[in-house]
Amino acid sequence: MQKNIPDAGGPAFYSLADAAWILGVDRNEIHRAIRVGSLRAERRRSRLVIPAAELRRVLDGGVR
């Protein structure tokens, strides 16, 4: 028996390494962007992660 579960989409949060890969930059650039405040990160279970909405904002041109 197979259950029909709708696809919820991608993950809500990305690791720093995944975010760097998606944006096409080095992980050091991600750390720098977080430090200067141009990229928002959150702590989830003692890890820094980037919300998917924040990556969409940056990919759309970075305008808030």
C-alpha cells in the first residue's frame, strides 16, 4: 500500500556548504557575508544554517 503524500518542496534550511554551492561561491564568502550582515543565518540544533527564503532573496538580486 502506497500513501499519497504531497511533496513539501525543498528543505527549509540549507547548510553553509550547500548555500555556497547554490550561490556558486566559496564557503569563506558565505561566512564573510554572514559576518558583515548581508546574509542572514540562524542557529538550528547548534548549527548555523541559511533559510531557503534568504537564498531566494539573494538569488533574486538581494533587494529586500
